[in-house]
Amino acid sequence: MEAVPPPEPEEAYNSRSLRPMIAKFRGSETGTAAILAGAMILTNVVALLATIAFGRLLGLKGYGELAAILSTFVILSVPGAALQVATAREGALGHLGQGREFATTLKRWTITLALLTVVVAVVSILLRAQLASMIGVTQKWGAAAVPPAACLWILLSIQRGALQATRSYMAVGMSMIAEQTARLVFGAGLALVGFGVTGAYLGTPIAMMVTSLILTLVLSGRLGKPNLGHTRHRLRQLALDARVAIAGLALIAVLQNIDVIVAQHVLPKSTAGAYAAAAVAAKVVVWVAVGIGFYLLPEAARRHAEGDDARPILLRALGMTALIALPCLLIYAFAPELLMRLAFGPKYTQGASVLLELGIAMSLLAVCYLAVQLLLALREWKFLIALAAVAIAEPVALLSLPGGGSLEEFATVVLGIQAVAAIGSMILAYRASRPSRMADRSGASNVQAPNRATTL
């Protein structure tokens, strides 16, 4: 009589039964978005530690200057973010080559950007006084480091776009965590040894260089070694093709950061520092949306290429963003002073009075950002007109406040502007992604998925 094997332990059975479910979740669209959202959450945790460190090391005035420098960097770094969008979209559709051809393209672009960084650094050093005056800070060398850092960001962004195109989303997420960790280590270290605000900021470009070197190795493993042949994919053409993305993301960057820069010019320095701290605390949701956007754009582009409805991807991204926004808003509503005290110190509690308003405003900006990502994936451009009008209105409204305004007046203006931007962008995104319109455009342009017989 054949022996009957003993029953497996319940723990082993549960473990085996869960594995297919976990694998299925990781391979699903929701799982992919969750990976990037989770990576962005971890990145935000490290960013929070950096914020705490810099806030306490630099004091109110110093932190206000650092926030203004970083805000300027974010605005100048828009071409990088736009080229990441373009690289992810064109790479996903197979337009930048496959394997070693794609690797060769990236190598040539890296050499070009390295030379550009050197030239921009020399010019920025010569104009450091003028740059510091424009930003509204006293740190001339810190201001001079902003333009070359934006060039480094272009390179890092293109590398991340290449990883997105190959669906290496885990590598994208890990690179974000690594970059933010390096920024904390290098920035805090330089500030501690006496370099102050400039040292705290220099941690940012150093971290980008380290992360870029790591991604070079990762991409080599994904794509293979570049060959020595000529590549027909030019960075100049990619930038030209990305002009809509550059404009769109530049307007988003203005909406996200211009209030901090204006505050540095018109508010007392200590008040501007408190406002900057509150603005940084309120931007957690935006940073998470950026991570989710890394998934949204290439996947929406693929659906568009196949003539499918891209709206479910947007709704999924909005739902995941809401899961992060709601607990954050509860904290902003019921414990704003405690949060500011724990994160920045007792001197920053003045910013607690506007934390909830800014949190709602940044949540609306996250909605706007995701809608713009979808519009860019669909190659729309008319939304730029409405977005430009809103982006111009924000600094004009802030500068028009009587007597320079107060924290509360600043936050109210920002909230109103972000509400208009979010509502308008969502309406435009939903109209643009209607299945009938997408099918018409897909048929007209003969766009197909990269794994099919033909591509553009």
C-alpha cells in the first residue's frame, strides 16, 4: 500500500499559496505603481531626515536661503525632467534603438552632457554675484552651483528614463532612495565641517554624480556594452521633440516653487524661513506623485500607441496618491505645530498656521502633475496655454499682496491657484484621453506597440 505523505505545515502551505499572488501583484499595473510609490515614500523619509538636519544646522535664515536655492534648482532642472519623459516615451516605443544601440546612444549623450556641465560651471562661477542676487540669497558659491547641478540632473534623468523604457521600475525607485541618502550624507557632512548653506546644497550635485555612476553600471547590465558605431539618435533632436514636456514641467515647477522664492524677496528672513519649512513639509504628496508619474507616462504612452483607454491608469495613479494625501492632511490639520517642532525645531512653529492650507494646495498640485503626465504621454500641447496663465498668475498675485503679505495670505493665494490648475488640467486630461479620440489618432499616425511588427 502506497504511503501517504504527511500533511504540510499550515505555514508552508500559506507561504506557497501567497507566492503566486505576490508575483501577480508585482507584475500588475497596480503593483508597478506601488513599487514606485513605495520607493518615493522611502525617499521622502530620507528627505525628511535631511530637512530636519538642515533646518537645525542652518537656522531660520540659513534654511530659508537653502530652500530658495533648491527651489531655483527645481525650476532649472525642468529640462531634465522633460527629457526623462521623452526618453521613457520614445524608448518604450523603440524609437531610440534596442540593446547595444540604445546603450551607444546613452554613452554619446553622456559625453555631450559632461562637456556642457563644465562650460556652464565656468560661466556660473563668473556670474555668481548676479545669480545670488536673482535668487535673493547671500551665498554666491551656492548660487553658482545651481546651473551646473541642473546639467547633472539632465544626465541622471535621461538614465532614469532609459530604465523606465525597459520597465526597470525597481532600479528607478532604488536610484531615488540612493540619491536622497547621498544628499543627506554629503550635504550634512559639508555643513557640519563649516561650509554652511553652500555645503548643504553642494550635497545635491555630489549625490547626483554618485547616483549617475551607479546607473551607468545598471544600464550596462540591462542594455549591454555600447558599440563603436555611429548612432542616429541625437540629444538635440530629443530635446526638440521634448519641447512640450519642457514647457509643461517648467510650468509645474513654477507652481510648486515660486512662492518660496517670492517669500525670500518680500517677507522678513525669519518669516520666509518658517514659510519655506512649511512648504517643504506640505510637498510630501507631490513627491509621491512624481514617483507614480514615472510609471504613469510610459504605460499611458503604450496604451495610446495601441488605441486603448488611458484613463484607468490616471485614475489608479490618483487613487494611490490619495492614499498618501489623506493621512498627511490629517496630520496637518490636527498636529501641525507638533510636526513643525519635531521636524524643524521650535523656531519654525510659526509655519504651522499655514501647513494645512499648503498641504491641500500641494495635494491639488499632485493631481495637476499626474494629469499633465497623461497629457504629455498623449502628445497634447494646448493645455500649455491654460497652465501658463495659471503659473504667471501666482507670482503676480503674491507680489501684489499689500505690504508684502503675510504667511496666511501667501498660503491662501497658493491654494486658490493650485485649485484652478488641478481642476483645469483634469478636465483637459479626461477629454484628451477619450477612447474615441485616442483610436482616431492612433489610426491616423499608425502607432503600434514596440513588440509588434511596425513602429514609427
